Amino acid sequence: MPSKITKFEQALASKILFIDGAMGTMIQAYQFDESDYRGERFADWPSDLKGNNDLLSLTQPERIAEIHSEYLESGADIIETNTFNSTSISMADYGMESLSPEINRASAAIARKVADKFTDDNPQKPRFVAGVLGPTNQTCSLSPDVNDPGFRKVTFKQMQDAYLDSARALVEGGVDIILVETIFDTLNAKAALFAIELLFDELGKRYPVMISGTIADASGRTLTGQTTEAFYNSLKHIKPVSIGLNCALGPKQLRPYIEELSTIADCYVSVHPNAGLPNEFGGYDETPEDMTSELAEWADQGFINIVGGCCGTSPAHIKDMVEVLSQKPPRVKPTIKSALRLSGLEALTIDETSLFANVGERSNVTGSAKFLRLIKEDDFEAALEVALQQVNNGAQIIDVNMDEGMLDSEAAMVRYLNLIASEPDISKLPIMIDSSKWQVIEAGLQCIQGKGVVNSISLKEGEAIFKQQAILAKRYGAAIIVMAFDEDGQADNVERKYAICKRAYDILTIELEFPPEDIIFDPNIFAIGTGIEEHNNYGLDFIEATSLIKKNLPYALVSGGVSNVSFAFRGNDHVREAIHACFLYNAIKAGMDMGIVNAGQLVVYDEVEPKLLQAVKDVVLNSDLEATDRLLAIADDYRSDGKLVEQIQDEWRDLPVNERLSHALVKGLTEFIEQDSEEAYQNSSSALEVIEGPLMVGMNAVGDLFGSGRMFLPQVVKSARVMKKSVAYLMPFIEQEKAEKEKAGISTKNAGRILMATVKGDVHDIGKNIVGVVLQCNGFEVIDLGVMVPCDKILEAAKEHQCDLIGLSGLITPSLDEMVHVAKEMHRLNFDLPLMIGGATTSKVHTAVKIAENYPHVVVHVSDASRAVGIATRLFNDDARVILHQELKEEYAQKRILHQQKLSARKLLSLEKSRKNKAISDWSSYQATKPSFEGIKIFDDYELSALVPRIDWAPFFRSWELAGSFPRILSDETVGETATELYEDAQLMLQKIINEKWLTAKAVVGFFPANSITDDIEVYASNVRDQRLCTLHNLRQQNDRTTNTQQHRPNYCLSDFIASKDSGIVDYIGAFAVTAGIGIEQHIEKFEAEHDDYSAIMLKALADRLAEAFAEHLHELVRKDLWGYAKHEDLSNEQLIKEKYQGIRPAPGYPACPDHTEKKTLWSLLEPEKNIGLSLTESYAMYPTAAVSGWYFSHPESRYFGLGKIKSDQVIDYAERKGMSVKDCEKWLAPVLSY
């Protein structure tokens, strides 16, 4: 017969379970007085007891049982014990600490008895008891004394002991589950989980553990400051049966955080919110119907597994939930990719796609003389500045070490970490607790609420101590650094480094079930260049050991103390920094994930002077015995130079100031804008008069010229730059005038306030920025939220700023779904603002069919910036908006009819028939060309000047909304003058980009043996084809290409161009990822800070062109050399742009392979984030955005094609091959679905 625990877990897997509602609300309804609380037993108790609700389990047990019964009658599956405040810490308020075990035991027994009765009455619906461990009335993470942020009223150990006593009594009373709930301080919860693990040791068995936190306010954080993801990362080590949120907020406010939990948690998700927010009398107003309506929608979205209520809810609320939600399917637990997931106040994920993680090293008494002095002088506040400086310099983890002979290391560690907890700018990062003494590490672990890192443990004292420390680290929820150190000492060669790490890995993962992704190996970085020959290979040994670890110990990470490698050159910081750069460059290529560094003194590998770099490289890689001598000889050979800035004045400077301002606007001149704005302000009665006078005269002229087609977008953007700089200068005066007007009761109003955002998952913003500039030029106020903006942030900002219109932008196809999601949310939340849609992948048809159908108010598609102003103007006029809405309704209705007619008229073949009409079926005469290498090759800093001849300028002009072929556009009668000026500006910036190294172009290319199997392509590690690296999943055309033609017109699929596995031919496939956007951010930020939109947009557009040019240039290199299947190709640049060559380079997300998720496979092969700094967003957009990636096919008959529409039979087949749900596949393939 299944145990209660088994029944509980089986029930969770099959349906949504219901937990009860508020206990306190129900108790209040009884209106107990002091004597009711006391009963006979406590009649003479020395302190007041009214309000001690948990005591009622001893003095009013029948009433507590009645409350449990009411919730079970309403349909609850789980009831919570009346023990929210039953720990000895909370009971201290009443002097009842010693009664804590009795109250917990009695409360559990009451709930157990009632639950068993209901189970006996209906065995088909078993009822379960959750033993509640509440948050207590103390906090381990924060000081109750504002004057002493390092003080704690209660210690971790005291909290742990209190929780252990309560948990033990709850189990003795008969609970099925232990629920740690209403967590406002994650460190309190970690103490509870630690106590629970101790209890499980005592009992020799485990119970399911539920965890539920509470969000403190609209910031979405706990009271002690953690985000939802950070909270989850901190507590997931106990492998809870569920994690969720309760209390504090109502369901509407909790929604985005439950949605986030549902996507990141690999366990079940629970929610039991309050009945809305408290009203002015402290009551709760949400009715059962209100709450259920909201929660039902969550269930429909697949967010929840366990649902109930907290403050203000009653059996009526639970009954309504049960009636509506019990028919809905439970959330399906997602498969979460293995990764090191750390947290401070915020989450940090490190996986194979992450960039190198910097661990700040300066909060270390052994590594920083300044830090040691501050600690010894008891100046802990100044010592915090050392940590903050590391944060500001880019550290992602803060290492803290207090190991010094004259310090009380344990006390210093505790005080420093307690003080860090009071500084959000520091405590947002995970903490690495660094000590050679386990008691210091453990003391530190008891101070951090996030998931930190233990630095370190090792096998030097034998396996028993190693295991004991690993078990404790896991119970504290920490990752561990394991040193390559055993009973025979530190490993100093590659063989011993790897052997020790492999031994430790096997003990941890096999014997202790320690998560491999939480293991970080330090294979020992020793000093090189010491002059001792035995030390010469230390750098190379570390690099090679790293490679072995990453290859053979799955999910484990590698770290090290980087400054050790240059210790022989202490005193010469310049050389040390160069050594660090070179060492890290090679170690990161080998797989090093993180390192303890001085984050402020890392230099870029490519920026090390070439002569020094070569000398350093020889030392790091042990090229020869004279390497150290050569390095010493050149250590001081450095020079710096400066620049001369020349200012040129023009005759227009002699005009009156108002005319100068207008002239500057029309011509886009910024040089004198601040001094002219000041002069105009001095001559005017107000700053607003300057804006409404000469500036608006100039902008009106710009608007007239643009509207009449005599001025073009590049010039408008330049004019906007001038306007923004002037307004920025006048802003302090404007704000002062605005405040004075409001004080006098005079309203101030602009043409309208527009919120703009690139939707979640998308990092492209050139088009959005251009539209924003044009709108601002026409008097609209634009609030730009930037890129990758989640739906809830968009809608919150729209409310906060009282916006009149929302504009959404996106470039990649997944953004279309996100726009639909925003529209649905706007409808659900009763927005009535107009919604403007734009971006490269958007269309009027998609807007009509997918977006407008989900939002009943105005939804308008804007194809380019020139239309945005006219549309916005109509939307801000009440009469015009009504007319526009009606026009759109009629137009969209017609679009939907035509769209449906096209779908109905389109003849599509079955997948089976399409496969029979494949492109190539005879492979007998095919000979595959073997590439010059197999595996990957990295191009780390490609010469940008070599790419310029390859630039295709036509798309550049199109991005500025100037249509025409290049170079004919330069002499075009209408736009030629503007295009020429734009081209000249582009050439000037291009020279700066190259000469001043604004951007770095990087690429990674790979070639792999491959064969096709039906529509998929298997990629192998070697020609033997016994180890499959991955499978590329492809889609096949299904439009009927077999009729009305004498010529064979195949239904193409990319797999057609790779020899089939059963042909016996070993074929090959190539892969690539390039970017020309490394380094762009600092320049964009500079331009934006200077209100220079023109230069910002120009730089982004040029970076995009350079990336495309790099992709084209690299493809030629592949064809003629790296793969060499077209060695004698001789084509002109025009022929290359027209793709007159053999072979193709299709990109995931584009017509032949529209599924963006296939980029994940590409990234697994090439590791672009690690190798060239190119990452993917959650919607598979590449970042930096100036990037191209895809596959190389060499077959002479390979060609580009558009997939067209596909039927459901292919989607079902594709989902099965990919191991995805059909629903998920439909989401990613929405643009190509025929149904």
C-alpha cells in the first residue's frame, strides 16, 4: 500500500492540489478574549496571551479542529498546522519558549486527526497535513539597530536550534509535509532547512519539504532584498517538492513572480496569496470569485501546481478555487539546463555559454595590504569600500578572506559579512568565503542569505574530512571550490592535477550525490617566470589540466587565483597585468570559467602592446628557456600619445542667437549649442520660450522638409541630436519653471507621452531609436525603456508615467509572440491605450491576425519612421482616433479574410509525400571534400580594414529609410545629396572605428563530419562516426511543387544537401558565428550621454554592415581555403554580393531554417559566448546585435530557399524529433504554420 508521502507525490504529478486558507482570519471570527486564550491551564500566566493564536491548539483545540474541518469541507487537499509562530524564538514574546515543542506536537496531532477522518470518509481524495515552520519575528540577515548594521539579535545557530525543536515535534505529531513559509529573510529559511536535514539524519528518513517565500512590495523582492530567482537559487539545494510565494500581496501583484518561478524551478510551484492588498482598515476585499478568476488564468497559463489562500481568505475562497481550478491541468515541471546558479540579492548563472566570471580579490587580508590595514585598524566601513570598488570594476562574485595570524579570523569574517548584508550595492553579488580554516568558512556560511561559494576544500586531510565538509557545504546551500591537493600535497603537474580532481569528482557525485554543476575545481595556479626551470611549465600545466577537467568531468567548473601566476613580477604592475591577460586568454580558451582577480586591473588581451604580448606569451606557454629574460629586458618600453582638437568657426556664427539656434537645428550642428542655448535663455523670459521659439522654429522647418521629402532620415536624426543637447542644457531651468507653474495651478502639456520598448528577448533597437527621435522632433515626449523589456515592466511603466500610447518593437520572429503576449496582458489588465507595432519582422497581416484579435482597442502597425508621426498625431486627437480605429477594424477584417483565403487555397503535401520529392536522391557519384581541419578555429581580432571592401551598402541606406542600389543612390535625383552626405559621414566614422579600435571583429568557425537521416543531420566527433555530437533538426517545404511543370521542382530541406548515412559517404558540415560588435556599448553609451542619436544609430548600422561583411568574407575564406571545396573561385565583389558562388550559409531563424531554437545546437558546437563573447538571449537573439551565425553547406546543388507554410503533420513529427512539446514548437514556428 503506498505511503502517505508517495500518495502526496503521485497526486501532485496528476493534478492541481489545494492548500487551505488563512488560519488567523478564521480565528478572528471567533472573537476570543483574553480568558479564551488562557483557558484554565494558563489562567495565572504573568503576561498577556491574547493574540497568541498558536496557543489555542492547547486551550481551544476543538475550535482549531473546526477551522481545519471547514477548509477540508471546502475541498482542500492540504491543511497547515496552527504553528506559524510556534518556534521558541517567536514564543519568547509570551515567555513560552519551553512550550514550543508541545504546541507544535499538539497542533500537528489536531490537524492529523481531522485529515484522517476526511480521508477515511473518501479514500479517493486523501488529505495531507503540512507542518508549518513560520518565519519567526527575528531576522538573521539584518540588524534591528540602525546605528549598528553589523549587529544581529539572533544567530544562525539559535535559529537552527529553534527550528529543529519545532520540526521534530511536528513530525512526532504526525505531519506528512514540512512547510517553511512566509519567508521574508532567506537566511532564516536556510537555518530552517539546515535543521530539517539534521532531523532527517535523526529519523533515518526524509519528508517532502515545501518552501514558500513572501514578496515585500512592488519591487518584487523579499524584505531582505532578494529577487525571485535569487531566492530560488539560495534554497533549491534541499530539493524541495515545491517552491512558491504566499502572503504580502494579492494575486494580481504576485503574478509576474509566480510566472518567473514557474519557468526556473525544477520542482512544483505553489501559491497562496492574500485576498488582495489590505484596505484602509486592515481588512481584505477580494472576493472568492475575484481571486479564483485570477488564479484560473494562471492555471491556464501553466504556472501552478498547488494553490490556496493566505491573509483574508476563507473556506469560501478555497471552495471557489476547487470548483473552478480542479478541472485544469497542473503545471508540467520544465527541464532546466545544468548550470552553476549562485545568488546574492540577485541571481548569477554560470554555464557553458557564459563569459568568464571575475571574482573580486581585494577583500582579502592576504592579498591586499590596504584591506589588511583597514581590518586591523577596525575600520570596517572603509573596508566595505574595497568590496564596492570591486563591484564597480566588474566583479561578479566577491571573495572575502580574513586569514591572518594576528586576527580573530572568525569574528572578522562574521562582522564583515554582516556589514556587507547592509550594503545592497555589494550584497547583490554572490559571496565567496575564502579560508584555510573550516570553522571560519562555516561561520561565514551562517551569515549569507544567498547561494555563495566555499573556497575551499580538498583531500589533503583525507577523504573523511573532505566528505564531511562537502556535506555541510551542501546543507548550507553553497557551491564548493575543490583544490587539486591530496594527502601527498599540492598537484604541480598536469597528470596529478587531473587525477586529484577526478578522484574528488567521483567521491562528490557518486558517493555524496553532490550536484556536479556546484563543483568548481582549482587546479592550482603557480608563479611562472621565476628563473627556476621546474616552474616554467606551471602555466601550461594549469591550462592543459583545465581542458581535461572540462572534457571529462561533466558540468564541473574551473577557477583559480590569477594573480599567483605573475607573483615573480610583483612591483611591476604593467607586466603583471599583461601576464594575467595572456594567461586568462589561453586558460579561458581551455575552459576556465572564473578566476579570482583584481577586477579593476584586468587589461584586454588585444590591447597589450604586441612586443610585450609576444614576450609574455612565451613565458606563459613556456616557449623556450630564454623567455623570462626577454620579458625582463622589455618591461619598461611603453609610450603614450595625445590628441589635438581643432575648432573651426563659420560665418553663420555672426547671426543673431535665435537664428543661430534654428540654423544649427536644420543643419545638425552641435558644436556651439550649449553656449547658444545659454545666450538665448538670457535673452528670453523663460527656458520654455527658447524651446517654443527658435528651437521649435528650427524643428518645424525640419518637420516640413522631412514631410515634403526634401529632408531625409539621417538629417532628421542629426537635427534631433541638436535639439536633445539644447533641451538637456535647458532642463534644470525648465523643471524649475514647471514646478512654479504647477504651484500656481497652471497645467503643462506636451503633444503626448509615448512609451517605447523592444520586447523581452530581443536586443535590436536601431529602428525603435529612429522612430523615437522622429517623434520627439515633432513634440511628442518619448519614454524609451530600451531592449529586452519584460511585459510587466512595460505595463508598469505605462501606468507610472501615465503614457498615452505604447509602442512595441522587435526584429526576431520570437518577438512576434511576445507582442501578442503584451496585447493579451493589456486586455486582461483593462488597458485602453493605443498600441503601436513596428520592427523588421512585424507586418500588417500579423498585426491584424494575431495582435489586434487579442486587444479590442487601437492596434496599428507602423512600417517606417515617416509614418509614425502621422499615426501618432491622429491617435492623440479624439475624433481622428475614432475614425482611425474604425478604418483599422475594416482593414484588419479584410486582411484576416484574405489571409484565411490564402491558407485555404494553398495546396500543401503531406510530410510523407514531401519527403519523396527531396532534392538529391542519388549520391553514387558524389565526392565529399574534406576540410583542412576538424573542430573549431577562432579568429580573435580580425582586421576590420579587410572587411570594408566587402560591405554591402544597400542595406545600410535602407536602415536610414533611403531606398536605392549602391552606388547609384549617391547620384539619385531625390535622395542623392542626403545619401552622399550620409555615406561621407559613414566613411569618417568607419575610419575612426578602424584607427581607434572602437570595435573588435571576432569569429569562430567549425567543420564536422556529418550525415543526414531523413530531415535531420547528425554531427559527429570524428570520421569514425561512433560519437554523435548533436543533431540538427530541419524542416521541409510542403507546398505542392509537383504539378504544372516539366522540370523536377523538389520540396527542399537542408538535410538534402548532406550525404545520407546509409550512402556510406562521410560528408561534412560547417558552422560559424561572427560579430563585429565587441566594444560597441561604451561608445553607444557615450553618444547617448551626449544626446547624439545620429552617431549612436550610425555606429550600430556600421557594426551591422561590418558583421555581414565579415560573414561574407569568412565564407569566401571557407570556400577557397579552410574547407577548400572551391579553391579556384574567382568572383568580383558584385558577384559575391549576388551570391554567385558554390555553397550556402543559411542562418537559424531565416527562411530555410526558421526555428531560432536551433541556435542552441550551433552554440553547443562552437561555444561562441566563451570563444568570442557572442551570447544568446532567452529568445535566441544574438548579443552583441552586430552578429551573424549559421551553417556551411558545400554541395554544388545546395541553394537558398524559403520554407513556406507547413502542415501540422510536420510540426508533430518535428516536435517528436526535437523532444519538445507540440505547443512549444508551434510557438517558435508560428510564422510558418498553415493552420
